[in-house]
Amino acid sequence: MKKHSLALLVMSSMVLSVPVSAADIKVIHAGTLLTLAGEPVLSERTLVITDGIITEIKQGYVAGPIATAQDTVEIVDLKNKFVMPGLMDMHVHLQGELGPNNDSEALRMSDADVAIRSAYFAKKTLLAGFTTVRDLGAKPEQIYALRDGINKGWVDGPRIIASGGVSVTGGHGDVDGMSPDLLDKFTSKTICDGPYDCRRATRRAIKFGADVIKITSTGGVLSDTNTGTGQQMDDDELKEVIDTAHALGRKVASHAHAAQGINAALRAGVDSIEHGSYADKESIKLMKKSGAFLVPTLLAGDTVVKMANAAGADFMSPAIKAKAVRVGGDMMKNFSAAYKAGVNIAYGTDSGVSHHGDNAKEALLMSQAGMSNTDILKSATINAAKLIDMSDSLGSLSMGKQADIIALNANPLNHIEALLDVPFVMKAGVIYKL
């Protein structure tokens, strides 16, 4: 009995000595709160965030939960702000920005230089209020490392859904505008020809870390060739890439300008159309039938038109300049038609063509094209989260979801320009701007 009692005493002592893990608690007092785009705006609410997760939303301004001595509690006063979910950009290129030095940068910058600059652009994007992005075109090793570094807390930046690119020889997405020996050196191992080779390329991209597959079903504006913007990947190539990606649990985004290429990608089962510059009635019908998203990137079109018409735009080749003026000038009216027809729209800018950190300017162009402010906010929150299959954790503010939260000085439902000035940014419970 004595031995048994002694054993119980020792076990009890061991249990009592187990350290209690400390919780990181943040309490936000929100003067105006939008928990879900499309729902009524709330006033005077308290959000409690515990270890990065929203654990309570209470009426009025109340104190946080009872905390232990080990817990850290921070009260954030946003009583004079408009508080809402973090914004999401479904089409960015964090590794660069369009400009006259692109050719020399491609030759002079090391992979390490590119990685460091990407981190700089990532932080600019986060501080602009965009807490999640989809990067659709980058050097794979560097963008995957940046994604993983951000997830581990080593680098400040938005949550990144990173793509692996699959394109056909000589198409948009292949290298261009260089001498033949450099073209050979820089050609990606996921450039393919024919359905079976494209199957291989898709599997390779996923093997090395792609969260999503980016294909180029048509030509592109910024390809330094005169191959146009029509369909470039054949129907059987498109089908093989998409089927292979889906079988391995990855969605597929298709860069697509001309209607023929848009429609071919949609018939093959693509998940999103990027740009969709010349979407026609058939495109709209196919998008509505399949539920595929349109990611419009109006800011890219606006940017290249302005660059092409500006003095000192000699860095653009004649082929690029001609495509920029034509395609960029046509994007608004075709987006407007798609929106009015009721297709799914997810917010995307193609930042990297435009300046990183200016992502909110897309909202102004969407508004000019006739999109309501409520639907703009939906596209950058609810719809974006749905596109990347993260609706259970992102896109709205409710108990159990990640605390991706921004605050504005004015109500964007009344003035969409309010998105241009974001004084408060929180991602996963960490405050990056206050």
C-alpha cells in the first residue's frame, strides 16, 4: 500500500509539473464589421483571436476571455475603422515587374537575387491588404521556397498558392526574345508537345511542388513573338493536362485571350480562365455550365495600354506593342458582358505586369466596368477562397476560420477607393500593419 501511494504521489507530481502551453490572444474592437461579403454590415463588435483562429465574435466592445498568466493578450482598437476579411488576388507574378530593364535583369540577376526581390514584392502585397495570392508564373524552385518560407514564418508575405507551368514549344509560357543558345538553356522541362508529353510535364510540375497547374491555351501579349493571341495548345493536349492534374488533386488555370482557346480549355474541364479577353457567348455558356471562374486581370490590360502609348516605351517590341494596344483596349467591355451574364468571377490583377502593392486598383476598373462594390468584395474574398478550395478557412470572418483581417478608413461598399488605403493587416492572427 505504501509503495502504491508513493507511486500515485509521484505520478500526481509529474502531472502537476507539465507546463501549460501559452495562448496568443488578440481582441479586436471593430467599429464596423463585414464578416461575409453580401451580408449586412455590423457595428460595435468584438473579435477574439486565439493562436491565429477566430474563436469568438461578440456584440459590443467587451474584454477578452479569462487568460492565464502564461497567455499574451493584446487589445486592438479599430473602433473607427471598417473591418473585413483579408483580400485575395488570384493572379500575381511575385518575381518581377514589367519595365525597360527586364532583358538585362534576366541575364544579370542570379536565382538568389530573384528570390530576395520576390520576398520584397511579397511583403508589399501583404501590406496592401492581400493576405492570400495565387502566383501563376515564376521560377518554380524560388517561388516554392518563398511559399514555404512564408508558411514557416521566416519571411513576411501573403499565403501563396504557387503554380507549375505547362506550355507547348514556341507558345506563350515558353521562353522567347533571346539568342538560340540562350533559348535552349532557359527552356523549362515542362515545355511539352503532344498529349502524352504534356501528361509527363504535368506530373513533373506536381512532383516538384506545384499547388496548381498554369497552362497557356492561347498566345500572350507579352510574348516577344508575332504568333498572335489565338489558340496554341491543341485540344488533346489541353484535355491530357487537365485530366492528369485533376487525377493528382490539382486545379488548372488557363491563360486565355482568344475565344477559341478559352472555349477549348473550358470544354477540356479547366477550373479558371485567366484574362478571358475575348470571351464570347459560347465561353459564357461553358463557364456557367461548368462553374469555372473568370479571373479578369483588367489592371494588366490597363497597364500595358498605358505603357505602349507612353513616351519611352521603346523597350516593348513592335509585336508586343501591337498586341498590348489591341487586347488591353478590349478587355473591359468583354469582362462587363461576362459579369452581366452571371459567370463566376474571382479577383485577379496579373501584378508583376502592374506594380506590386497596387493590387487594389483592379477593384476600381471592375467598378468602371459595371460591377457592384458588393460583388467586387465577393470576388476578392468568398469567390477567391472557393477557387482555391479554402472556403473552410478563408474568405469570411467566423468562428473557426483563420484570422485574415484588414481594416479600412472608409466603407468600400460605398466607396470602393477605400481599398487603396489599408492601415491594418492581420494574417493568421499575426499583425503586420497597424
